[in-house]
Amino acid sequence: MKTKLLIALLLAIGLATACTERVSHPMDMSQALENAASNADHEALAKHYEDAAREIQLKADEHKKLLSHYEAKGYVYGKQALDLQTHCRGLINAYEKAAEENLEMAKLHRQM
């Protein structure tokens, strides 16, 4: 019973953290995209996307470390070790895909 309560608490904290760690945009993206006309505008957008990709990749790297820990110390987490590993792999894949997409957007804006 204590284990289930602990897992539920950890998942709740994880979900709350995931929801609050959104990357805030220093600019109104829809407005910036609509108004982008000059090379400087597109360069600013490209830089924004590259910065976002770097931040996202840092999160992926953090979860890679967690995954490594869960794999090495799975015996500490018992039955939940596989769930934690799967969760980390899913986040790693999502973060890496988002980083790639941001880099692709930066590339497209540099070509404009």
C-alpha cells in the first residue's frame, strides 16, 4: 500500500512538474511569424528555434541520465523500474523529436 501511494505521489509530482516546465516564448510567435519580412526577422526566429532546441535537448539529456540510473539500479524500484524506464524512454523520444523539429524550423527560417 505504501509503495502504491509513493508511486502515485511521484507521478503526480512528475505530471505537475511537466506541466509547469513549459518553455515560455519571449515573443508572441504567431505575431512574429506573420510579421517576419526581413532577413533580420527570420534570423531572430531561427535563433529562437535554436535556443528552444537547446533547452529541449538538455531535458532529453537529463532523462537519459535518469534512464541510466533506473537501468543500473532497477532493483531499488522493484516492479516500477520498467515503468520508470519506459516513461524516460518516451520522454527522451518526444524531447529529441521536438528538438529536431525546432532545428528544422530554424533551418527553414535561415533559408527565407
